[in-house]
Amino acid sequence: MFAVVRTGGKQYRVAAGDKIVIEKIEGDAGASVTLGDVLLAGDGSELRSVEGFVVAAEIIAQAKADKVIVFKKRRRHNYRRKNGHRQQHTILKIVSVGGQTAKSNEGDTAPAAQA
């Protein structure tokens, strides 16, 4: 069973047991998260409906990517600027693919009319 989920503006193809590196999300190591924005799901070559489909994951670590050096220079003007940037990301382990979200009964929440 696999699914394609969207998080942090990117799409990831995941299956149970996979480890992925995504943009930083809140939570400590060991916490459970659910990825609810499932775009596609399937098993082998057949696709399934993604209505109410969620992917359960566990946060392994909050980490930083490698440093990227930003260097600007304008020749003959003695202009040099050097900056560094380390993007924060979260490492997830996919626990299960295919759980269902609890459906809310919007019709049942209306108060009963008094007689």
C-alpha cells in the first residue's frame, strides 16, 4: 500500500516503514503525527479512493540541513557579502498508510426544536 501526500509545499510517495525528510513541522521526537492531505493512494497497480484517507507517522528527529553559503560580489566596487543558511527539517517514519479520519456528523449537531 502506498500513498502520495502533500506537506510543506512538496509531494512525497510513502509506504509503511519509509523514512522521509520534510519541511519542519511542530512536535518533539517520538511524537505521532497524521498527514491528512493525501493526493493519491493505491495498492500495486490499482488505485483507491482518498476520501478520509490519512497517513500516520512518527517524528524521529528535528534536524538541520547542510549549510548553504550565499556570496554576493560586484566587481570593481569593493562589494562583498557573505551569508549562510541552514534549513530546518523534520525526519519522519511512516507508521501506517490508510487509516480513516473520524467523520463529523454535521446534521446531528443541530439543537432539537422545542414543542
